[in-house]
Amino acid sequence: MENNHELTPLEKHVMFFDINNDGIIYPSETFQAFRKMGRGIFRSMFAAVLIHITLSHKTRPGKCPSLFFPIVVKNIKYAIHGSDSGAYDSEGRFVAEKFEEIFKQHANQNAESLTHNEVKELLKAKREPKDYFGWANASVDWNSLYDLGKNKDGILTKETVRAVYDGSLFEQKVGEHASKK
């Protein structure tokens, strides 16, 4: 990707999926990235289709829809949805206060982690009225994060959640998957 500006944390988050580093992510790249993290063929295919159908048009403002469903990395901020944690602002910058709020308000068993039920509570608490699209997106995001990032005890640590916001969790998962081979 041409680096005319410093990448925002949200752009860094999605750059993992830009396999050829050209600033545009195609479904085939998303599929490959999920496979590199050890996800199954069906799950990787489903994720690629869902992500690109949902986000492509939002990252291409003013352009006709494309049958290739590209996601333009520099415009990923336009794909931010409601009913989420608010840990990214409208420009894709990380908001530490909102991140900390997740754990202050929802980490009841341990201040440094979330259980599956606490993730469900977070999602319910963050729902904006009649924002069905946002509810669905937040649910997919957080449930996918929980599935990908939970430890052997079924706990999602604060460190893991932080790593998804800067994109480093994906590389960690690639390393873990490679070491299992």
C-alpha cells in the first residue's frame, strides 16, 4: 500500500488481510488470511463473502458497486458501524478511554478479561435503538473475536482484545497455527 500517510489503527487492523499490500482487499485475500490463521475452508469462505458484501460499498463512496467486492483500506473508516464499543473514532483512531470502558463496565469476573456471557452483555448494552445493521455487525465482530481469541479456559483477555484493535492478533494467530503444523 502506498504510504502517503501514517496508517490509523483501524487501517492497521485490516492491512493483515491485504495480502499483496496494494491498499485494496479482495475476497480471495480475506479467504487466504483466514486460512493462514488456521480457520477452516468453509468458515474462511463464509467470512470473506460476508465481510466483503457488507463493507465493500462503504469503502468506495461515490463509485458504482463492483462485482469484485473490493475493500479500500484508506476508506475503511467509512465502514465503522454503530452499536459497537466506540474504541475506534470516526477517523479510525484508537480511543483508549472507550477501550478501558469495555472492561470497567463488563469485565465482572476478572478486570483483565471477558467471559462469553460478558461479551453478550457488552453487545446488549451497546445496542443503539433500531440500529439492526449495527447490532448484527457488532455481534459478528465480537463473537468472531471471542472465537478466535479466547484462551483454553474460554476467556478473552484484555491483551487479546487490544491486539485485535491494532491488528497484531492476526499475526499472533498465524504464528500459533504455523507452530501446530
